[in-house]
Amino acid sequence: MRHITLQPMLKHLIRRRKTHLPKFSTHSHSLSLSSIADDPPFSLIPKPQKTTNKREKQPHDSKKISPNFPLKTNLTFDFRHSYSESDPNVDPIGFREPPKFSPFGPGRVDRNWTGKCAPFKGGKEEREKWHDYRESVLGEPLSEEEIDELVEKYRHNDCNRQINIGKDGVTHNMLDDIHNHWRRAEAVRIKCLGIPTLDMDNVCFHLEDKSCGKVIYRHLNVLLLYRGRNYDPKNRPVIPLMLWKPRAPIYPKLVKNVADGLTFEETKALRNQGLNSTALMKLTRNGVYVNVVQRVRDAFETEEVVRLDCTYVGSSDCKRIGVKLRDLVPCVPILFKDEQIILWRGKRDQDDQAS
């Protein structure tokens, strides 16, 4: 075997790989660093500034912008959060918040808040003036052709001048929204959903009475509110706004343990009978309940107890529906359980015999 000596070959390779690094002086190194710092790559080119003549801002005159408080209005009705869904004749038994805190804000209205309303302080003369003002704004009644033209213009779903009414009904701040629409439109489309649709006559009455308008069209839950011939947006009534929604007062218990005119055992038997009976109809959340009152009246002609299925409606809405039906049918609600409403028609047979 041949012995190969690798030492001379390695030395030769090492000599070939040796490279001479360039020598930089300290002066050239300092120049290169300074040039890099002075001229960095991708430097932004400043944009030329446009010379504009800016006007000096004048201080705002607070007296012209802010109204004078307290506001004085010529409205001759009591201010409440909801006009159509509250009964002024029923007195509460308690309050969930102190009555001294007015939802209009401190010192913003010339009326005192009692916990459920801000009562009107005027007399008959001011009410008569308000009635005369309303008649002057409405002017002469519209002809059939004018009504048909307004109805065709505002009754469709794509109408921009629309206000939606929910479970709170006709509220106080809604009056200001109506007048804001009346600045640029002769009529407003109003769509009602939920509990107020049980009594549409009540909704129409409060809309006409509080806004000084006129309902010219009504189909199920859709209304058209006309502003009047002589309406002037510059002379619109002053409506102070509520800054927050006041909490509802505490009213007496709706369902008694024992119904009037019955014993405890009879009341319990009627409740069980209603729970085991078939539901007259099923109500949906925020639905249209226009025909509910009439259907309950027709059912009471043959049945003593009626059950309404209100699944997914909510317990608070169920009680509101029960209160409405108690006054409209009339009837006696005897049970609210698992979103089911049990209604009793009352002792009508004895009353009919006595009469």
C-alpha cells in the first residue's frame, strides 16, 4: 500500500484560500457613516404645503344656541312617558325611583314631576286657546282626491317618513319626531307593532290629540298622520324632551289569589281547566294583535275560560296584554304562568238573569 502524505497538499490549499482584506482608515470609515446618516435610503420627499387663507374662528354666542330654561310650552296636557299605554286614573302604590328626579332634567321645564307625570297647571282658557290653535292649523278638511294622493305617496313600505311604535306606545319624545318629519313632508307613516295594536282607536286618539294632526288613513297597524293645511314649522309647539326613560311605578297586583265572586277552590278549578284546555291562539313577540279582542269575545260566548299561548313573548308583555284585555273585552285574568294567559269571562249568567 502506498502511503500518501497530505501535509504538502493541505499547505498548498491553505495558501490559496488566504485572502487579503482591504484596510480602511479611520477617516474613510467616519465619512461613510456620516454619509449614511445624512442620506438614508428611501427617504420621504416632503410635499409642498398649500397656502390657504384660514379664517379666524369666532367665539360662539352661547345665548343664541342654548335655549332659556325653564322652557315654557303651550301644551295643555300632562306630560307622561307613554300616553297610550298608561292610565292616569290609576294611582301607583309605590315608586322604583325617587319622584323628585325629573326625566326632563333639573330646572328644564316649568312643571313639577310627580313620579308618573308632569301635570298641567293652566285652566280652561288655555285649553280653549289650544283647541282653537289646532283647528286653525288643520284648516279645511281634505278632499277625497287629496287624500288618495297623500295615501299613495306615503303608505308604502319604502317610505322614508316613517315612525315605528313599539310596546311603549305613543311616547312623549315621539311627538318631537313627528314634528321633525312634518318639516319636509305633509304626512307621516306610522307603523304599530306589539301591545298597542290591541287598541288602535286609543293610539289614533292620542296621536291626534297630542300632535294636533289628523289620521287620514288606517289599515290594520299602519296609519298616516296629516299635519294640516296651515301648518308652519317655524311656529311649531315647544316640546321639552325627556333625557331618560323614567322607571315605571309600582301598581296594585293584577291577579288576586281568589277571584271576585268565587271561592278559593272554584278559582283553582278554573285555573286548572284553563291550563288543560287548547289555546285559542298563539301570540308572537312584537306581532299584530288587531283581531285578538274580537276573537276572545267570540270565544266567551261558548266557553267560560280561554287560554292564550304567549311563548317567547315575555312575562312583562304577557301582563300588559292581560291588562289591555281586561279593560277591552272585558274579562278577568286569573293566571299568568309559563307565558300562558288564562282569562275568565266572569259571572255573566247571573247578571243576565238579574237584568
